[in-house]
Amino acid sequence: MAVAADKLSWKMTFEDYLRLPRDGRKYEYVDGEAKEVPTNYEHDVIGAIIIGLLTPHAKGRGYLTLSQAGFRMTGGNLRIPDAGFTRKERLPGGKPVQYFPDFAPDLCIEVVSPSEDRQDMTRKIEEYFNGGAQLVWHVFPAAQKVVVYTSPTDAKEYAAEDELSGGDLLPGFTCRVADLFAF
């Protein structure tokens, strides 16, 4: 199936989605469409900083993923958080798999760009929690803030001087929000 490289979304089967060329763009599979997800260099740098901060606390507990790891949600959508953490016990044999897991990471992290649609963001939060997420972080680079969701309807905003915590999911992890933007 040939697909125009400049389209932002188009209808297709999941099998067609799997055959898309890996052209450096990030596509999620949502409601039978491949949808390009906005990303940029700053997003990737922030994602890498977050992974670096989380790594010592994730070691032995589970696996961290970057912005190319997809997860199948309830209902069949494939979501690709900018970063995530999945506990070992949720994976077969406690090891990473070579397919898309049928659940959301325990911690889903989205670096939010100004162009992202609020309704899409809300839907993604709901899908993550329906898929088993325990925490969702929305990271806003321009405002240097993070909104932490513990459910689709329970959220707390953290400013640059505030401290994030891994809670029960990543015990011992804390960092100032400003540390996510230390570049």
C-alpha cells in the first residue's frame, strides 16, 4: 500500500499500519487511521532527560521505553508515549517483548506541544488508564510545568520549583520539575 508522505492521517488496517515505512515520523494507530504525532528535538531531549532521571529507580523493577515503543490499548488503538515505565511482572517472563504489549505502561509520559488537541490528550489519558496505567505525566516545556494524573479525572499541577515523586510505582524517585528542563 503506497501512502503519501505528507498526509497527517489516513484510514488503513492495523496490518497496513505495521507495513508503514519507518521514515523518522511518529505515527499512532487510532480508530483505524495512522495519525502523525507531533514531535521535535526538544521533546526527545526532555524524554532522554526523564529516562536518565528514572533509570536508577527503574533498574530491577521494570523497563523504561522511549518514543518509539508502541502499546495496544483496549479497543485496538496503538499509542506511543514519549517515555514510559512498565513493571516486570506485567510482561511475560518479566522480559521485554518483540510485539506491542496489550496494555499501557504503568507510567506514561507525554511531552505536550502547543499544537496538540486538548480533546485528543484527554482521550489518550483515558486510554492509558483503561490500559492499566497508574500514573500519567503531561510535561509542558513552554510553561515548565508537569500535570500528574492518578486517574483520568484526578490531576495535580507541578510548577518548576515543585518536586515530582515516583510514589509507590518508583519508590525513592524524586526530582524538581525544573530538572526535566535542565538543558
